[in-house]
Amino acid sequence: MTASASSPAIAASGLSKSYNGRPALHELDLSVEPGEVLGFLGPNGAGKTTTIRLLLGFLRPTSGTATVLGFDCWSQSLEVRRTLGYLPGDVRLYDAMSGRAFLALCARLRRTAGRSAELASRLDLDLDKRVGTYSKGNKQKLGIVQALMHEPRLLILDEPTSALDPLVQETVYEILNELKQSGTTIFFSSHVLSEVQKVCDRYAIIHDGRLVREGTVSELGELSGSLVRVSFQDEQAGEHALDRAGLAARREGDDFVLTITDPNDVVRALAGVHVAGLDVRPLSLEEVFFESTSRATCGDETS
Amino acid sequence: MTLVVIVRKLAAEILRILVAIGLLLSVFFVLGTYLFVDFGDMNQMAISRMSPEMIAGIFGGVLQGLEPLELWLVTLLLHPFLLTLLTVAVIAIATRSLAGEIDRGTIDVLLSYPIPRWHLPLAAALVQFFAVTTLVGVALGSVGLGLRLAGLELSSWPAFAWVAFNLWATFIAIGSVCLAISAHCDRHGAALARSAGFVMVSFLVNLLASLWSKVRLLEVLSVFHYYRPQPIVTADGPIWTDLLILITVTGVALGVAVAGFSTRDIATT
């Protein structure tokens, strides 16, 4: 098989991987078009890293096939790796080297230093220190620089902003958006919904090794929401107020816990009730997945 | 091109340990050779009290026809200190390069670059080649320095050059087996333990088979059986069958390492 201009950037068909008979990925069908940014979402242990390892040719599929830019990921792994940049989830580099020496090694392996100096400067990374003395965030920055420095056609990023402070995260989103504008295909693995919404065109959710949902990022907005934990001085009055507003809450000790998509619903419901405690935070991916699954189950039962 | 880059990276990583081993070997052989003047006779007397089986076990054959200085040097070239240091060098290179990269997790970034997988075991084999060549060269050079400092003359230099070549081939073979082990391990510690186990079992089998006639047949299974300085010095030339077997072991082990590493799953933890 050879690459052609019309090939999808990434195509997986019935892709499965088992470790000692234990399935880690089950018949994944996935396609990413050139220039597209796909958010690959899933809780820890869902099969995201296994999928990435199959795409990179680190693992041989138990069954099914995967291609990158038309090249088979296992039998043509070398061609695949020529075209891409990769940032592992838990980036581990050579501690004895300085950041500069590490990037020089990468440049020799790619035969180009590319944008390494510019990227290091944008991410405010000191290249003269030994990698072993770097903080986790700085190692992550160095990992990002090596993945992006040669301007690859395809980027595979496994949780690229973990360990980065919010300011640097914004710089990374900015760089990724520039790459997106220039037509780079990005496979963006994450378990954070909000960052996928910021960067990606489409999303795919994987759970227990199976693709459970995919769609556009605007559809993802319908899935996301916030988790509200509220307690009242007068519990009966509070419960009544929530019922009146049509908000379904469950009891956890003294607290009422509910998920919402529009914060105004809660503000309206709680007006006039004496609130003892209130905590609002975005739903985690696990909670979104749990919510959407239970909604679907309820829907099935009522129909 | 990527092969050269990987070789240089690995060589830089193990440079310190090689320099340390080289210095230790140098001191051992300069001092050891120099001490012949004071202890050479004592060595000969001690060996003369040994049973023929023990002599055959330790030296790989009878000791007839060896000059006292030759006997002293043969003793040095069979000393466990030398064998241990060379073992440490080849195991360090083999385990650091393959299982070590996987265990440390650095393989994830390294293999995301366009490097054919077989370049990694091959690069490790090349570094082992250079390291063993250098260390054996240091040992031989240090013998020469020790002789000069002691004012001694050695007439059988060519024979000792063949001994050094036999030593080199033995440790290239051991290193290749360790590479084959490392290519199939995910953990640096597991690769170290298995490689050290292989060397120790091999050494003990050779020793036991040499000392105990009932298990003599087992000696062919040990890689150390094919390192025999004494017959080389006596015959003033190499034992070609030993060299052929060591080269075959090297070839098979490297084939297993390259094929195994190229087709295995790479899964860091």
C-alpha cells in the first residue's frame, strides 16, 4: 500500500488489541481527514494510549488494520513515523542530557532543527539545564518542542497540556490553532472536555476499549455541563425549590448533587432559599460519560 | 545515518562506566605483570601442587611447555577480575540500550522518530564491539607496559595476541546473548538478572564440567569453554574451532536480538 493524496490522515478499521487474551481495544473504526483536529476522549484506561501505540507501530494489532496517510501502521511503520510528531502522555526523556543536547539529538534523527529554537522561546524553556533537573512542566514543554519542531503533517498528542500551568496551556492552544490553520492534522488525546472544545473540530469518545460516541465539537457542548453540590439550612425548603424548578438531584449526606447544562437554572431555583454551601465545577469526562449513558438507559426504559 | 546517531548516543551514555573499567583493567594488568618479578615463582609452585584435573579445569589444558612468565600471564588472563569487568561492560551496554530504554520510557520518544527498529540492537552490538575491542586492547597494552616497567622480555607476543582475540570473541558472544535477552525484556532489572544469570551459569557449568569427569560432556554448553589461553600459547596459534563456535553463537544471538526486537510489542508502563 502506498500513500495517496486522497487517503485519510488516519484510518482504523476493526482495530483490536489484546494483551494476554485481555482486550484493550475492541474493533475500533475511526477516520480522521487531512487537516482535521480530532479530540480523542476517554477516561484513564479506556484504550487511548493503546490506540496511539497501534498508530505508531509500537504494537501489532490483534486484528484489524490502521493506516496513517495511507501507510500501514505496522508493516510501514517507518514511513508513518517519518510523517508525524508525537508527544507521549507521560513524557520521559534523557535526564543526563541538556535540553539543547536533546533537541540536537532529535534534529540529527529528523535531519532538521526546524522550529525548535522558536518553540522553546515561545514556551519560555531554558535549554541549557539538564533534563533531569527540569520540572514536570518543563519536561512536557521539551516534549512538545520535539514533537512540533519539524512541522509534521500529522501530530499525535497524548494529553499535551497535563503538567502545564494555565498560561503555558494557552500558549500551547495558540500554537495548535496556528498549526490547524496551516492544515496540520492533529490527533489530540485527552480526558479534559474543555480543552478538546477549545482546539478540536471533531471528537471521539472511547470507553472500555470501544468507541462509544463521535461527532462534532458543537455536539460535544450538549454533553458537557457542570456538577452542582448544594446544601441548605432548611433541607425541606431547598428540596422543594429544586423540585419546583424541575431539577433532579440526588442526596449525598447533607448535600444535594445535580448536573446542569445551564447555570441560570440553578440560580433561578435557589432564589429565595437560604443556601448553606454551594460548589459548582465542570463535569469530568467520566461523569459526562456516566450521565449520557444513564440518560440513554432511561430513554430506552421509557420508550 | 540514524544508526550512527544511535551509536553515538549509546556510547556517550556508557562512556563513564567504560572509562572506569578501562582504568581498573589497566591498573590490574600493569601491576599484575610487574609483580611477576616477586611472585612468579610462587605462582608456579602453587600451580604445580594442583591436580591435573584442576589445572585442566582452570587453565583449559595441561601446562607443559609454558615458560614461567607465560604461565603468569595466562593466570592473569583467566583471572575472575578480568572476566567480571568485561562481563559488567557487555551487560551494561546490552541492558541499558534495549530493556533499559523501554523501562525508562524513553523508547516512546525515540521510536516515534524514523528509526528502523533493528537499528537499536545493531547500534548496541556495534557499541559492544568497540567497547570490548578497546578494553581487550587496554588489557594487552597494559601487559606490555608492565613488562617494560619490570624489564621483562616476552618472546611469545603473537600467541598472546591470539589469546586476546579469543578473549574478545568470547565477550562479543556473551554480549550478543545478553542483547538477545535484553531485546525480549521490558524491565532493565529483569534483563540484568537474566544476563548475569546466563554468565554465572555458563561459568559454573564450565568449571564443574572441567573438575568433575561425570559431567564433562556439559562443558561444550558453556561459552567459557571456548576461551582457553593455555592451548593457544602452547600451540602458538588460535584454536579455530573455538573461534568458529564463538562467532556462530554471536551470529545466532544477534539474529535473535534483531528479529525479536523488530517484531515485539513495545509497551512501556
